[in-house]
Amino acid sequence: MVLDVRGLIYHGDFYFTSRITGTDGMVWYYDGMTTGNSCENEGDFDKFSSSKLLKYKGKKLILVVYARVEL
């Protein structure tokens, strides 16, 4: 069984933000306070370093969501 990262939840400044990874490997950033009802494309997940994933805009990673990939 293979698990892929599908979501990253960050916390800081008394609210949550997220990054969503699509099935194509593209990462999308969502922060309802700044992006409204849209997401910002951040590029290919494979090009992110660990340090870039652990913190973002002063917020710490607190939850990772995985999904099973059917082979």
C-alpha cells in the first residue's frame, strides 16, 4: 500500500491554514483570511524541502493528511 500526502494543516496566530496536494502533485495554499474563497498554486510537491513543509508564514505544521493510492 502506498500513501500520498494530500493535506497539510498549519496553526499560528490563533487560526488554521492549509496546503492541499492534488492527485497531479500540485500544492495549493488556502488561508480564508487572506485568500478568501480561492487557493494559491505553490508548485510541485516534490520540489518542497522538509523545512519548507514544517513551517509556513510563521505557522507550524500540526497535521498531515494521507490518502491511499491505488496501484
